[in-house]
Amino acid sequence: MKKYIIYLFALGMFFSSCSDDFLEEDPKGKLTSNGFFKSASDLEFGLVAMYNKANAVYNQSQFATVLMGGDDVTTRTGSNKGPFREFDTFSATDANPWMHWGQAYACVWSANNVIVNYANASEASQDERLEAAGQAYFIRAMSYYYLVRVWNEIPLITDLQVNLEIQKSGPEAVYELIVQDLKYAEQYLPESWEGIKKGVAPTKGSAMAQLASVYLSMAGYPLKDEAKYALAAQKAKEVMDDAGLYGYRLLDDFADLWTKDQFNDEIVFGLFYDRNIAPWTWENGNMRAPLASKPEEEGGWDDYFSEINFFNSFPEGPRKDATFQTVIRPDAETTLDWTEGVQKHPYYKKMRDMNGYNPDEPWAWVDWWSSRTNIVIRYAEVLLIYAEAQAMSANPNQAAYDAINAVRNRAGLDDLPSGLSKLDFRDAVVMERSWEFAGMEINAARWYDLVRLERVEEAAQNRHESELPILNAPTKDDYFASIPIGEKLINPNL
């Protein structure tokens, strides 16, 4: 499908109308008078630039360099994987070249451009202005959510001014802005889009789901504001109650999430790519598929694969079968078990399928980038957020059991035993998240759970003897990355 291409390059779009409730926020006072926006087409130009920048944050496995400390992923020795190994072995420095700090702030700036100037588009309708603002607030929140979870203390930029002496803000202030942005996005975005934005742009449901995730993070380290559990449960439940309205559901087959089809009903928000757009630009294609997680014997890059203990503890069933590649086929005559491969690790195959890829001939060259979707938020995440947050804010009621059991049953697992304590239930949900989102899924990567629950040190101890040796025993100093040295040379306040 080519919805994304049409969206990026077609202007003069027709928008669905917002209700009168969306008009209550007075945007004056947040604006400058020097923006170029006048028409709805001008707003679309600004949104195109913003979505391009969002694509660039996540269109290669390097976005996940800072997530390599999780116990579900590792990387190889030698080759050019040194930046991955730094975080995998808890020896990262501020000179690591693969941290996506600059890409994330470029996305923030593009969103700011729309937020600061959308009300200047006097030739656009009020609905068109607010819908543009809602998209920009959502993308800015998504960008800052990535930045604060990776770096913790960061510059908070909400305008278009260049300030080379800006100070870092603490996570409290950053999360406060993220929550505010997502509330605006929830207010301004429609329940669904018509026409070429359908299934592409964020909706009210996307904003609510992301806000539930943000509240869950705020309940853990470093803020440890446990009152946010109740807000996370409330917001996730709102999405669940209106899942039919937003078109969300768990797919019947977990494997269907990872086909080359760009759209499915479990995607609450995704980033869409098309490598065939002309002229060529970096943001058009997705370089996570197909080579980043593919074994070198089949022409892959060996960027990342599963830690052995994590794979061994993963429950058997259709979800495990759809998550991991355990047989390597260098050519038509050769079949190797993962233990016989060069890296002697099982591989992730979630991000493998693309147009032209034939799983029966994995050795055949396809291309180094693809048009497959990067899923940011899935409905399964909403269900598991609700289950954990409900248990921690009150008790694991039947609705919480139903939520986690829906995910487990699809994976071929039995229901959780009834009568679990609050903490035992929470731990069961956290393990379920580790299996469901294994392999560094964008919004629910395992590393983030280890940090918010202060379990990095414990997880690092459960390391198979064949893994890369840890160079420094992790402490809380390793929970967040150092701001890149280049940024600190420009601005010593960082």
C-alpha cells in the first residue's frame, strides 16, 4: 500500500472534522508571528518534514544502541559493532558515535516548527490547524519520551531559538512536558482519519495509549511516583473500552504482526516507509529490515541477536517460533542449527520480511533496506500496561487477568493462576512483556523495564558463559547514557 507516499507528497488534503470540544484550548500565547504557515498545504509541508525526521530516528538498528544492556539482546565481537558492544558490556562512553541524540532533537525541532506556528495558517480552518497541532504534539512527546528514557537529564527545547548555553532539565520537567503534549494531542486528534491519512497519522487512541505508557514509566525509576500507576491503568482502560472505535485488536496470529504488510489492526501507532520514493532520501527506507538481525551466513549484518539464557527461558509456542530464527541456511545445500553458526546464537526474525524476501531461500540477496513498517505502539502493550498498572494501583482484578491472559493465550500459554499477590502478578506481567516485545521493539523495549524497575544489575548477572563478558559491573550510573561529547563541546552546560 502506498498511503504513506501519498501522504508525504500530496498536499491540499481533506481532513475529518473535530468536535467542538477540540476548540476549547486557546493557542494564543504559544505562538510566534514569523512562521511561514498560511494554508493547510503549508501545514502539510511542516508535517511532512516532521514525519521524515521521526522516520530517521528509528530506520536503522543504531537507534537501539543504547538499549543493548537489556538481557534479551547481544551483539558480536569484531567487525564494526564496537558501539553496540559498549552498551552491551556496560562500558559505554560519551564518544559512542551511534547514539541517536541528534536525530531525536531534529524531530523535536520539526515538531516545534508546527507547534509554534500552526495558528498562523489563517487560510486553513480551525479543525485543520488543531489537527496539525495534535500530530506535532504527539511526535514531540514521542521524541522526548525516547530522549528522557535514554539520557534522563536533557535540554528541554520548546521553541525555534538556538541556545548554545541551554541548561539540562531534570526528568520531572521533561515528563511534565510529555504529559502536557499528549493531553493536547488527545484533545486535538480525531478518533480516526479518513482518506490518505487513515492508518498512518496518530489518533486520539494513539495519544491515550502513549500517555498510559508514560504514566507507567513515571511510576518507576527515576521518578518513582507510584500515584501514576492509577493514571496508567485509567488511560489504558479508556483505550481498551473503545478499542472497537479506534479499530484496535490483538491479531489472531502473532506471526502476522511481522509480515511485510504495512498495516494491521494491532498497530496503535507506526512509522511507515517506502524505499521506492524518488528522489532517494535516507528517511524513505527502513534499514532494520531485512539485514540488521540476519546472520552473516545468509548475507546479514549480525547487528543483534538473542542472549542465550533469554532464548532458553522463552516459553515454547507460536510466539517463540515467530520471534526467533534457529536454523541458518547459507545455501540450498546447507542447514545449520543456531549452535553451529558463526555467532552461535539464535536470531530475531521479527524485522525480516519485506517485498522480495523468500524465507525458503534466505541466502538470496534482496536489498539492504525495505518498506516495512516500524511498529511503535501495539495494542498488546496497552493490555499489559493496564494489567500491571491496575495490579499496582489497586489489585489484580478480573479485568487485569483478562488483559494479560489475552496476550498469553495468543502466545499458546495457559491463563495465569488466580489469586496471585500484587507483586507476583506484576512480575508475571513484566516477564510477559519481555517475551511479547523481545528484540528491542521501539516503545516497550526490555531495557526500559529493567531501568524503571531497577533490575539492570540483577539481569546482568544472568548471563550465559558464551556471552560477551561484562567489562564493568552495572550500577545506576549505567541506567542512562552520557550526552554525546560533541554536544558537550558545543555547550559545556550539558
